[in-house]
Amino acid sequence: MKHKLLPLSETMHYILLALREPLHGYAVMQKIEEISNGTVILAAGTLYGAIENLNKHGWIEPVGESGRRKVYMVTAEGKTILKKEQSRLLHILSLYEGSESNEEM
Amino acid sequence: MKKCKLFFDIEKEEQWLNEQLQKGYRCTHISGLGIYTFEKTDKRNVMRLDYQDYLSKKKRDNYKVLYEDFGWNHIKGSWPGGIHYWQKEDGEQNDIFSDRQSRNNYYKRLMGYSSGLSIVLLLFSYMLFKDSGVYATEGLWSMEGVLFWKAFLFETPFALLKLIPVCMAVFYGVSYYKAYQKYSMLKEK
């Protein structure tokens, strides 16, 4: 059966992408705001729950501390998940292009 | 200003607190006995209630630091698990949840909390009533006349006290049902 976090939600997807570099929680939110061109602004509880969840599944891990804040980064397993999601999305994108049935779009 | 109030429904409590804040107050303290302390302020504040199960000391710190980074002030938490009260100045992001998945998980945690409390209270009530029923005096119902009324009146306050856990179980049962309704509404949409 498919993993219960797959396909990745927008929140989870952005967090994994942001954590390709080590960041603490609040910096994750700022990074996501930036890379989503201001369209995704995570709230505290959503970010907290998502980080806990991703950590529990071993897709991200704490790699150090900055003051009282934990710093996280994506794990090898998390990177594999991103690869899988990338090819899934590339396939969907390819369906948008070039198909004869949607010429009028 | 102090106000005393008792809530069994976390969303009603949140709503009531925000009504007070809209009148130009901010909450400074909440005691376990349901005493809410407010003070006048010219800034607008909002309050959000979160529920968390048991968090270890480290996780709890982590949880608090993250919310504080977002501008939330921790007014009250419960140990080992329970409701956390967060207050912040009115701004662009006034919510603690920004997607459906996390809001859903919140309702799921609430359902676990209220059903758990409800079950514990029902078990407790069962233990209270198992041997004696609501009225404990032996032979109360076979007494007659003045003696019966005296014994009955004497006993009634105790009987009512024994009914409190059952009532509380019902209230928590109702809030379980409400959280369940919200949860399934979010699922369907």
C-alpha cells in the first residue's frame, strides 16, 4: 500500500524542499514563503505538526541546535521520496503537453 | 478584571475568550479552576487554543519555541497533556493552522481527548454506583413518614454530588461528537 503521506501535500512538499539545507522551524516558514513567491505561508501549528510527522517517518532529522531551536535537514530517505514525487509530477506535466485531446485548452 | 467560567467545549471557550479580547482586553493568566484574568490594552489581540497529548520536556520546549517564533505567547498549558492557550497581537496570520490536514489532525486529537475523559468519568461513576445506587442509605425506600423524608432530604445533596461525574461524562461526550462532526465535515469537503 502507498505510504500515508503520499502523494505529498503542498505543506509537506515545500517543507522537504526547503530542508535540502539545514534550517530551524521558523526559518523553514520564511524559506517557504520565499520559494513559493508568497503563496504558501505556514502557520505555527501546521508547521509543528508537519515537522513532527516528517521526523517520525525518518524523512527529516535534527542535525543540530541554534540557541533553543532545533535545526532539521532532509534524510537520504526523504531525498528518495522527493525523487519519486519529482518523477510523478514530471509525468503529470508531460500529460499537460502535447496531447491531442486538449488542444482547445 | 477576573472572570470565572467553566467550559467543556474547547471551541466555545476559544470563542468566548476572543469575544473578551475584542472588547479591548488581553488575557494575562488562566488558572486551572477556570478563573480568567484580563487587563485593558489598546492593542488588539487574538487567542487560539491548541490541544497536545503528552509531550516530553524537550518536545514541549521545542513546541513552545516554535510558536513563540511566530509571535504567539503561551498563556497556559496543561501537564501532562491538554489544552494550550496561545495569544498574540492581531496580525496577518492569526491562525495556528494553515492547511486542512493539520486542522483535521487537531480535531482528531480533540476526539481522543474528550472520549478518553468521558470513558474515565463513566468508569469512575460505575464504581460509585456499583454497590449502592444513587442513594446510599440502607433501607431508605422502606422507611415511612417523617423518617423517610428526613433521611431522603439528608441524602439528596450527596446523591447529587455523586451524579457530577456522570454529567461531566455527558458534556465531554457532547464535545467529542462536535469534534467528530467538524472532523468529518473537513474530510468530505
